[in-house]
Amino acid sequence: MSYRIGIIGMGLRMTDVFSRLAGFRECELAAVADPDAEGVKTRMRDVLKWDERKIGSIPIYSEAETMLEREVLDGVMVGTRCSAHAALAAMVIRRGIPMFLEKPIAISTQGLAEIEEALAVHPEMNDKTVVSFPLRLTEQVQMLQEIVDSGKIGTVEHVQAVNDVPYGRVYFHGWYRDEKETGGLWLQKATHDFDYINSVLKIRPIEICAMTSKQIFKGDKPAGKLCDECEEKRTCPESYVSAHRASEYLYGPWCCFAEDTGNEDSGSAIIRYETGMHVVYSQNFFARKGAGLRGARFLGYAGTAEFDFQSGDVRIYMHHVCRTETYHFDAKDGHGGGDEALCRNFIDVVAGRACSRSSLRDGILSVNMCLAAKESSENHRFVTIKS
């Protein structure tokens, strides 16, 4: 049987995810809702490698509601810009259709309330929604989960996590710099890390304090200034000229030293959990090249387990015997193989063979943590995390 999938917002991210989903040969694209029909067709050609006949066979609607009313769908994937996620998620929840939902599932308390209201009427949709949290399903995090669950390092009493983003310019050159669309960088990046930490610890976060800084990507260039029109483009280390010289990609047309860049360029949070243990997390957006790092250390009394996605290694350091263990995982694309695992899970959810491995409640908790971190960093105080 081939399950009929509808996509709401078929940008590059969701086109890539669908290409992985299609690889399992249990699903077909039945319809798309996206106001940019020509852009959708371009991505079908360039990413999916479809011919004109195949592209022409897929109905493309300008409105999601129209697609949901007219099409009989077994599953829906939501991949619009972040500001639209909550309303669209609530729309799908009310129809009871299994859903793949891009993170963050909401960028405001109002958006979360809309999802919670729909979920209260359709509680089964918690397990029928796969939130796009691929890091929790990577081989490294799954291995770390196994180590922690085994008790080998003892109960985890401290976590130190970091995300130094080597491609951080995307959040200052392109549309991601508009915090009205994204909700800011806690919701864009930390949402992933908070989620995988929660999935390993399996205890409830209760309180957070956070701080952000904007020390690099600020300046006095006029709002809306284009990189291509800047007189400093041949010397600026962030220009498209410099990016081309370094064989790197420039993610947007605007100047990252203008008055309207938005977004902090570093942030840190301390999170207290219900047992009294705490997590320290830091993210940075001006690290480059080999300075990029994403991973964490989980410390128990008997040992420490750590991983990082750059090396692909998971290491265990025993505290009371002279022994270190290292497990290496080969590099995989698609968030370290996490996207592939999410797609497998979504197919199983659509088929009724399994429940979500990254549920709607997981998405709600992560958003609540990010909103609390944002509130804390703006008001300089500890904030209680909504449960």
C-alpha cells in the first residue's frame, strides 16, 4: 500500500525530508499547499529529480485548508516558516491526520495555547505527531541513552552541553534574522539540544535562567542594506566574496552588520530539573570552520559519558577505575542520520504500526523551555518552566 502524503510548505527542508521519506517506497506525494507554486516545481525538479509529467500530476494549492478539505490524505507534513507552524498544526490536529511537524512547533505562548486547545479535544494526536527533532534519534544520542539507562555511569547529576554553530551567518544574512518569523535563536537552535537532553534524562525541567549577547553581528549599516551593494564587500569577512573564496555558502542577501540584523550571537542557559540536578547549555553563532562543535557531557558519580557530532565519537570515562571506552559512528547526512530515523517513524505512525518517537508533548516542552529562556534573558531573572 502507498500512503498519500500532503505537504504544507514545501521549501528546501521539507523537500529534502520528503525525498528521504519516499526512499522507503511506502508513501507518495498526493498534494502540496504552498503559495509559491513555481518554487515548489523548481524543487521537485532540482531535489526530487522529477520530470514535467510527474510534476504536473501533483495538485498544488495556495491554501492549506483547501488542500485538507479536498484531498483524502493518510499523512500531512508541515514545513512552512516557523510563525505559521502552530496554526497549521492545530488545523491538522483537529482533522486527526498523522502529522510530521517541523520545529519549533510554535514561537509564542499564544501559538502553544492554540495547539494545546486542539490537542485537548484530540489527545490521540500526541502519539500521531512526529516533531522534527532528529538529534534525539541519531546513533550517538541513542548510544548515550543506552549508556545512561544501563546505570554504568550512575545517575546523571550534571550535564554540560554546547552548540558552536560554524554556519551561524545564516541567522544574520537571510530571513532567519527576522525574529517575528522565527521567535529567535533559542527556538531555532536550542530547541533541538533541550529536546535530546530531555530525552536522555527522562526527568522534568522546572526552572531556567539565561543570558544572551550580541557582540559581533551588529553595526551602523542602514537597515535593508544588501551585501552585493556594499562598498566593503571585497574586504568584509562575512561578504559573499569572502564566502566564495572560502568555498562557503552565503545564506542570504542582506548585510549582517546592519541595524536590522536581529538575533543575539551567543547565549547560555542553566536549567534546574526536578531532582535538583542542573544542565549548563551554551550556543554560539560566530565560531567558524574547525571551531564548530555540538555535543554534551553527562556526568554521574561512577563515570562520564560524552559525545560530539563532529568526531562521531561517544566516549565513556570511568571515575573509579582506569578505563576509557570509545565508540565511533561514521558520518551521515541529514542531521547525522536522525532525519532518516524520523522518516521511518513517521511511516510507521501513518501505517498504525507505532507511536511517535518525538511526540507533540515533547515539542510543547521544548518550546516552553525556549520561551522561558527568552523571558529570562530579557528580564534577568529565573523563570519557571511550564509543564
